[in-house]
Amino acid sequence: MIGLINSAILLAGATNRSERIIIDPEGYRVAAVTGEFLERWKERALAAEQELERISAECDELAADNIDLQMIVQALEAKIT
């Protein structure tokens, strides 16, 4: 009986002609019929790409610093022995 009621509720919700609202993971409520949803995703994708490039450049710089420090340590160890 409860299953039949739940099915009726789901069917009524599926046939409802109201405007669909999409809630994305970031919590923005944007109507699916507008281009605003796509524009916000494009903006966030561009910002994420720029952040990734910044972090990648920082990692490359740190890796180069690490190599330099390893060479210094090896040179000092060679002097000690």
C-alpha cells in the first residue's frame, strides 16, 4: 500500500509542468531554462583552470628549489667525507 502511494507521488511529481530548478554542488540555484547555469559553470571552470595553472607553476618552482637543495646537500656531504 505504501509503495503504491509512493509511486503515485513520484508519478505526480514527474508529470508536473512546473519549471525545473537545478541545484549544483556549489549550492547555486539556477533555472535550467536559462543560460545563466552554463555561464556560471564556465566562469567557475575558467577560475579552476587558472588556479590549477598557478598551483602547477608553484609546484614546478618548489621542485626546482628541491633539486637545488639536494645538490647543495650532496656537495656539503662530499666536503665532509
